Amino acid sequence: MPVPHLRLVAASKETNDFMTRHILSITTSITIAALALTGATAAHAAGDPAKGKATFAQCAACHKTDASPANTIGPNLWKVVGRKAGTRPGYAYSPAMKADGRTWTEAALDLYLAAPAKAVPGNKMPFAGLKAPADRANVIAYLRTLK
């Protein structure tokens, strides 16, 4: 009687390619389902920019949000959504943020705003984070308007 798991070893290249594509498809589906279950996707879609601006008031002590080239204690967040981390001209980023390499997508912002020190260890922002997913979604919705 053939052993099923040993058949894959001797299978043709076409069969192996087929199996690889399906395993990747299943992995992608599981990842999407996990995001949906955590509410990350829904939270971004449901963000309220007006509420986000109100929540952002605590961030305004360090961050500007206008089209000026000026930075303050923290970098100016004008057009931050879609920008590569650590690249705002004229701001002295930490080596950790410069090296991070992420682009500020909504998902990346959500992760960072939840726990900045955990998301980018060694960054300069002395902020514990926004624990409520709704607050993060609202702030991200507000940041999306800054363009």
C-alpha cells in the first residue's frame, strides 16, 4: 500500500508546483480570515476622521499635521499614509526608525499606534500607544485626510 506523504517526494514538477500554489492560497486565506476576526480590516474601514482628529489632540503636542516643511518634537505627519517610515525631510529619526523600512499603510499604522515601542524597538516616540482599536481606526482615518 502506497504511503501518501511519500508520493509527494516522487511527484512530478507539475504536481509539486500545483501543491505549492494551493498551499500558498490556503495560507493567504487563513491570513485574511485572521485579520477579519481581529477586526483590523473592519476597524480601518469604519474609522471616523472627526473622532480621529479629536483623539489626535494628544499627539499634537509633538506632531504637526500641515503642509509646511516644519517638524517639531516629532515629525510632521502631513501625507504620512503611504510614506516610507523614517523619511520625512528635516527630521532626526532614530536609527531604529530609519532602518525599519516599512511603509505607513493603514495596517502598519495600526500596529505602530497600538504599541510604538514594541512595533519599532528603539524608536524615539515616548508614547505608550492607543489601546482601543476604535481610537486607532479613527486616528488613521484622520491621518488619511492629511494630503
